[in-house]
Amino acid sequence: MLKRINWKAIFKGFAWLVCLAGVVVLMGFIDAKKKSVKCEKIEILIPGADNFIEIEEIDAILRQNQGDLIGRNLEGINLHEIEKSIAANPYIGFVKVYADMNGTVFVEVKQRQPVLRILNAGGQDYYVDSDGLKMPISPNFTANVLVATGNILEGFNGRVDTLMTSIAKDLYKTAVFVKKDTLWDAQIEQLYINDKADIEMVPRVGNQRIILGNAKNIETKMSNLLAFYKQAMPKVGWNAYRSINLKYTNQIVCEKRDSLAIKKIEKPVLPDSISVQREAIDQQVKSAIQDEIRKATQLAADEANKEEKREKTSAPAKTENAADKNKASKSKEGVKETVKKEKEKETKTREQKTEMLSQKQAATKEKRN
């Protein structure tokens, strides 16, 4: 009979019962502790360098919602209500409020991260954050993000809201793509919606409009633009074209500029705060962009140089062989000439000796006679 009893299941059930009892006892201990522990201080944590909201503003929200927390029992502080009141701020993306048994109330705040600033056709000015939600401009801080102007009909009611029009959604996708890439984040200065509802990108280096169209296949379009930068710009220069059109699949259509009438493109008017930021971008930033493009083109240039060296190595080899042959023939001729001269010297020496001997013989005969 005892063998049929599932002792393992009984043991698990007993363990769960002990754990549950422990949790109940612990919760009771915490509740009892809360009744005696008072709030000693408040720690407000706002990570990041972009401060759309200051610590003083969070503190003001706490006072407005719960009054003065210092000196109050933790049991009488509604942490959930504090979270709701702080999360209602349009610059706050996430908030967590909790307390420890030492009497410290912690408020952790995560701000919204803007990726785009839109100045629509009606003059409204607002941000779009990394989640694609609209948020208002802050009087405390101006984010250094892409600015979109032109024929934008996306309105803003002052509250956090989703994007409604396809143009605004394409602008958001374009801004996210540009921000993720180091080269394009440095090169693309502004977005503009023209009369044909196409997205135009205004570059920092180069005096032309880059017509993107929409955000569909943006990876391919920007890859084509980089290839164009590699092959064409070093040859024709940065101001040779009035516009670069990326709208069409796997091709780039360019409009040449009249070389006798080169004018600087007038960029759309920006808000004053953005104009001040744009003036801070100096020649060092532009040179850094050009360095990035040169690095991207260096590989192709190296391959071309290697190919040229391979072609040239065969010709010098032949030349060297011919030169060696000429040297060899010249050395042989030199040896022959030397041998010939030595033979001539020996012949002259013999003739001289013979002549001297004949003279001696003649002189001897004369003496005898």
C-alpha cells in the first residue's frame, strides 16, 4: 500500500507550501517595517546627456501629486500613482518608482529619444522619437537630429501620438536609417519634401539635391549612392551635378549643372535653434566626411593599382632580358677585341725581335770582313 503513494509529489507540495508560508511571513514583515520606516530621501535618476526634463521638474511632479514625501511613512506613499503622474509627461518614455527599507525612494526615468524634427507646412514644430511617436519641442533642450521641412501635412496636437501620413512615416524611416550609419549621419544634413511629395536629402559635402523619393528599398538606394560617390565624384567633382535621383531601381539619374552658372542651392529655412547648431559644423566635419568616402573608395583604387602593376611587370621583364643580351654581346665583343689587340702586340714584338737579330747578324759579318 505504501509503495503506491507518490512521495515525490507530496514532497513537492510540501515544499511549495513552505515557500508560500515564507512569502506570507516576509510580506507581513515588510508591511510591518513600512509602518515604522519613514522616507529619508528621494533619488531621481535620469540617464543620458539629452535632458528634455530636469530633476527639478520631476521633484515638482512628485510634490504636486503626493506632497512632501520626506518624513512620511513608506506605507502612506502611493508609488504606483507617482509612476502614473511622471509617465504622463510627454518627454518620458519609461519610469520606475520603488523604495528600500532604508527609507530611500528611487525614481528611475528613461527619456524619449528623438530621431527627427519636423517643421510642417502649417508652421508646427515637433519631434519624432525612436519609436515613431510625435513629441513636443522642449524649452530646456534642443536635440541635434535631422530636420524635415517642406510640404509636410502631418499635424501635431501637442500630445504624444502616432504618425498618420505616409510621408511622415517615410521621413521617420529615413531618419532612423541615416542615424544608424556613421557616414550618412555625418553627410545628410536635412530632409525636404518637394512639390512632387518626394523626399530630398540635403548633403553637407556637395552642392546638389539627392532625390530619394520614398523610404522603400532605402538600403539599396543608399548603397547605389555610395557606389556613385566612389566612381563619379573623384572624377567630375562634388559640384558637377545639380541633382542625383535615386528613385529608380538599380540606377541613378543625374542632372548636370551649367559650369558657367554655378550657384549655391538655397536651403529651406530652419528654426533659429537649428540654424545655430548647423553653424557649429565646421570644415573639420566636412573633411571627416570626405575621409570616410576616401576610405570607402580606397579598396577599389588599390585593386586597380595592383592590376596595372601586373600588366607592367611582364614588359620590364622582357626589357631586362634584352638588356642582358646586349650586355652579354658587348662583353663578348670586348673580349674579342682584347684578344685581337694582344695578338697584334705579340706580332709586333716578334717582328721587332727578328729585325734586331738580323741587324746584329749584319753587323757581325761586316766586322769579319
